[in-house]
Amino acid sequence: ADLALAIDRASDAKYHYDEMLKGKPNDAELLEKVGLCEEQLGRVEPAIARFEKAIAADPTRVVSYVRLAVGYRRQERADAADRVMDKLVAAN
């Protein structure tokens, strides 16, 4: 799955990560990777949801905070993006 994500085969990677999540639904790393897949596929809302869940599962996931802030900025929600970055600093 990691290789598929690395070579821009996000759909294939997402399938495998989703399968792994069935056994570990709150695994922050897997949630983050699904968020990255959603992002590569151009699905901002699902990506945001996954990054939020990854942060809830593990508040030290720096990449999830950054990608979440990027998602909010894509939605022109600068205030939400700024709050995410403030939470990143506070949590880490």
C-alpha cells in the first residue's frame, strides 16, 4: 500500500489501507495514509475527515495537522486552518 501511494496509485493504496483499518479502526497512521490517498484523489472533505480522526487518535501526528490545515485552506477556511496549526504547536 505504501508503494502504491508513493507512485501515485492512490486508489489502490486506499483500498489496502481501508482493508487494514477494518482490523484497526483507530490506527492514526493508517487514518493519516487514507487521508493522503483521499487528498491525491482530489477528495477534500473525506481527506479532512480522515486527518481529523487521525489527530483524535494520536495528537502527535504532525503530518495530519499540516494536511488538515491545507484542506481547510483549499476550502477557503483560513481561520480553521490557523486553529489547526495552533493546536499542532500546543500538542507537540
